[in-house]
Amino acid sequence: MIVDLFIPCYIDQMYPQLGMKMVKIFEKLDIGVNYNTDQTCCGQIAYNTGYFDEARCLGEKFIKNFSNNRYVVSPSASCVAMVKNYYQQMFQNTSMHISFRQLQKNIFEFSDFIINVLNKTNLNAYFPEKVTFHDGCSALRECGIKEQPRQLLKKVKGLDLVEMEDSEVCCGFGGTFSIKNTAISTAMVEQKVKNAINSGAKYITSTEVSCLMNIESYIKKNNSPIKSIHIIDILSENKE
């Protein structure tokens, strides 16, 4: 099997190591990886801020970049949700309809792909820490991702997974929401971090990088006694 990697633009610019760690995991599973260097933004930011023509232009390019009828796997649930759920509004009954439908069924968030396509739960990872999990809004509500990452984390050697209060409540990021409604967003992320700390965990993890970026900025600004880490960072760790 060969999979196509979809690395969202903000991950490419700010957290490029996640893409490399995905490759590391796939290679360990004897799965080939293809990375199309022409890929850019899926159009989520433009779409969410009302620039629909610009979003459609980016979406057309995205569909053409992933037209190989292979599985497309990404470390960002919100970008996957954009393609699965909102491209339909842009490309239904257009010349891109068939290509969009093909991509819609092929694209997966990483943990969802590992569990529901590869049918694997144990990636032989080792991370001897207490960890709590944040359910990103897009992953939970738009992609149906909740148990998949937890199944993977429970198989990590040495990891103690603890649930925090209100794990399904938004962290306050919401893309431009955090910019337009800073006070509300700050109050939401403050409560999220407090809940994570109260769980006794040393790390808070998620499938959603944008949520973790928001959480991490609050943690660093307030010197909070907890760290943020993406689930792929955990799953790529092993005891050499």
C-alpha cells in the first residue's frame, strides 16, 4: 500500500517534524508514502472567513493534487473535515464532482486511518508519562473521531491515559474566532488548561495541531505546569 501525505500549510510552516514522524510510523508499518510537493492550503481559512471564491480556487487545486485514488492521510482533523464536509457545498454538481467524491472517501485523519483502515491499535510506541486527551471540535463533531486516538494511546507502553473534565469542550481556538473574540477565547483556553492540570497529567495531547498551538501559547505565557504534545509525537516514540 502507498498513501499520500496531506500536510496542512500551517503544519508545514510551524510543525514540519510531524510530517516526518508520520513517515517514520508508516515506514515501520511497511507502508509506502508519497508527498506531492505541489500541495498547498485546503482553503479552510478562506472558507471560514467568507472568501468563498478564493476557497473554491484552493479547493480545485487541492482536488487535482490528490487525484491518484490513493488514501490521503493528514495529522489535522480540521483540514480533513474541510475536505469531507465543506467541499460538497463548493463542488456538488460541478465538473469537479466525481473527483471530489473520490477524495472525500479517501481522506482520513491519522488516528482514524490507523484504527479503521489498517485495523491496528498497537504501534509499539513507548512514552512513560501521564497524559490527558483534548477532543478537538472538528475531529469530534465533523469526523466522528473520539475513541480512535484513545485506543492508540492505551497501547503505548508506559503511558498512563487519564481523562480530564470536559474533554469535549472547545479550547477557544476556532481559527479566526480566537482573533475576533480574544477575551472569550482566552477564558475558554484557561479553563481547558486548568482541567488538564487538575487531571494530574504531565502532558495534554490531541489530534488537532491548531488546538494544541492555542493551548501551548497559553501554557507558555502563564508558565503552567503542563506540556502540550501532538499524538503523532507520542506514537512515534519508542524505546531504543
